[in-house]
Amino acid sequence: MTRYLTGAALIAAAFALPVSAFAQYEEPDTGRVLMLGAGAYAVTNPYESAKDDLELGALPLFLFQQGRLTVDLSGVSWRALELGPLQLDARLSPRIPLVDPDDTELYDGLDRDVGVDAGLRVGAQRGAFSASAEYLIDISDQSGGQSVDLNIAWSVAPIERLELEISAGAVWSDEDLSTWLYGISTDEMIQARAYEFGVSPGAPSGGVWTPHLGVQARYRLTDRTLLIGGLEADFYSSDITDSPLMADDSSTGLFVGVMRRF
């Protein structure tokens, strides 16, 4: 439930395998990559009184890359700078709530609509290891918050057609975003039941950190078809689980999809 409420974070992570790995799918005359597909996800719902412990759904998949531009389900990236192993990307990223407080018995009036964040991502890769730091700020007036996502990853190809990536990191969410993700603002609930970070008694100030671990995979079924998938878990500290909205100290998402180059 970190970057995009677990499920979409998992999808974004599947696309976060080094973009250069898609070079083999470029059209030789244009250098363009166009892939379309579909996927299914299963995400545990960590909210109190969840109507379903497991949320299931499907999403369209797409990837377009040409020159410095990359567009996929995780957002729009523009490669602003590339200097040796370092890359700097400008980002527009949707925040997609695949699990929602509205899917609970006690808090079914708390809607979390899709938002849009903007920011920068700095990444570096050396051999099989990569690291990134991403700063995002809400520009859609959903959460009004900011986040910093720190991530390290190790990729390996155990067999010819299969690539795996193991990742670990942590996301810092400021008070506004933490309230949107894990709490209840005083505008949404009577003050006695609200849990607004930095405002409500007992709710911490200064934002919260959420560690996450993940495994992503990409398997080449044919020269034009990829099977992608992943598993990601997010872990919540007592600063988060003290919120009356939260029932669990972790959440897990599973994603599987198929994409074809056109």
C-alpha cells in the first residue's frame, strides 16, 4: 500500500525492470517500442472491517517507448539526463487505489479517487544491481501530499527466457499523504474518531516510512509475447497500525499479465 496502494505498486514494479531490457523489442527502423496486453491482480485489504480480505481485479497493460519518452501503466517518464550509469527522469504518475476504505463496513464513506503525482526520479545501474530515488508530489488535489521512494534491486536471468528482479526499499509519506493512505482526516470523520497525521492526538508528525519487498519476473513466451508478474509485500509500523482505519501490519499483492509487441 506504499506508492499506489500495493497492487499498482506491484504493477509499476513489473515495469520498473530496466527499460534498456526492452531494446530487443524495438522496431529497427524507428527505435520505437509498443506493447499491449492485460493482467490480473490479487491484493490483500489491510483496512479494518474490510468487506473482502482479498481484492481481485483486472487492468489493461501498455508500454510505449520512443527516444526519451516512456509511457506505461506506472505513468509518463521523460529522460532529462543520462550521464554514465546515472539517469534523471521527469515523472507523471497515477496513484491508483486498488484497495479503498470505501470497501469496508465501518468506513464506506471514505472514497480514495485516482490521483496524479509529478516529480523526479534518479536512478543508477551497475551490472545486475540498480538503485533509485523518486520524489513525487500530488498535483490533482487528492491527497495534497508528497512522498520519497528509495529502492534497490538485483536482477538475474536463471534461464535464457526468464529474467527475475528482487527489490527492497522504503517509502516516506508526508502527513497529508499518510492520512490519505492510512488515516482519517477531521474533515471526513468526527474529531473523536479521526486519525489525521500531525493533527490528531497520538497521530505522529513528520510523516511515516513504509518498507517494501518484492520479486518481479518477465518470461519471453515468443519473440513478441511476454509473460510478466510479481509479488510485493508492504510492512506497517505502529505509527500506521495505531490508526483505527488499519487492521493489519502488512499487505501483499500478486500480479500476472501478458503483453505482446506490435
